[in-house]
Amino acid sequence: AQSVTQPDIHITVSEGASLELRCNYSYGATPYLFWYVQSPGQGLQLLLKYFSGDTLVQGIKGFEAEFKRSQSSFNLRKPSVHWSDAAEYFCAVGTLTGGGNKLTFGTGTQLKVEL
Amino acid sequence: DAGVIQSPRHEVTEMGQEVTLRCKPISGHDYLFWYRQTMMRGLELLIYFNNNVPIDDSGMPEDRFSAKMPNASFSTLKIQPSEPRDSAVYFCASSRTTEAFFGQGTRLTVV
């Protein structure tokens, strides 16, 4: 069975600083990987996804993530954090069920941005 | 499109009562998922449907939980009887291809 580990429960960065959120996965086949963001009281919004091809994927809001098969990692990065990025971030591995997407989530990383 | 719509947004009920959560998926999406989010267990998949048919309900915690999808535009998740440990945020999501779109969730509190 697939699993996702996000080792950092909380991260605090200063506005304008760079950000990296860690994600490690366990999956027996080629993984389909996702990063979602959840603002307080809201649902989850997809930031980016990796299926195949270029291992560096670009997403919305200036985020990017790099897939490293040798390290079973899919870390999320942003060169300059904005105060509005404060939220909870979830990494997920997906099992494409004939077109749909059954997701297994990590426990999330809460990002705090200091002004 | 209005996105995935869930109702109610908040529900407070007494232990032992029946609770019904509702979801309207995005039109044209043929997959529908119910997730539960708690502090202890994080986000976990409860059940999912394809073309209104339940495919995998292995995540449903107990027989007290049931889900239906009578048509392509409506699904319910029912808890009967409810217990305090069912308190959580319940999310519905729908998809057509590879991206799952989530509703804003229903925050359930069982007292």
C-alpha cells in the first residue's frame, strides 16, 4: 500500500525567504504525486502534480516541485514566500483508478509566514 | 461551474442522532470521493464511486457509516447513530481525469 511522509509538522519562514517542504512517498509502481494547499476553513486546492516526464514541475502561485525517484521524494519549493502563502500543505500519492484519482495524503505541514 | 458543493458547512448534533452530509459534484465528473479529516488520522479516504456505483468502501470505519449516490449530481454520507469520535471535517471530491476537486467540507461536531 502506498504511503506519504511529511516530516515537518510546522515550518515558519520570513516573508521573502525561500521555502522547501519535504515529502517522501512509498509506492510500488510509478507514482502519481500531488501537492495540495488548504487555507483555514477551506477545501483543498491543487498546487501541482507529477505524472511523468520532466521531474521539475511548475504549479500555481509560483510553486514548483522536483520528483527524485532515487530518494522517493517530491519536495515543494518556492523562491520567495508571501504572507498569503500561510496555510497547510499536503503531499499526496495517487492511484489512478481508470481515470479517477484515489489519493493517499501525508499528515500535512503547517506553514507560518512572519512579516 | 460552482465547484463541488457540500452541505451543510457546519453540523452540531447529539450523540445517537442520525447525520446526513450532502455533496453535489462538478457536472461531468464521473468519480466521487468522500474523505474525512481529523487531527489524529489526517485525511483518509472513506469511499469512492464511479458512475454512481460504489467501488471501494474499505475506508468506511464502521457499519454506522453509509454512502449513496442515487444519481450523477448528488451523493450522501450518513452516520447512524453518531458518536463523539465521528467529529471531523468531511470532504467530498470529484474528478473526471487526474485532478480531484474538493468541496469546502462539512465540519461535524457530535456532542
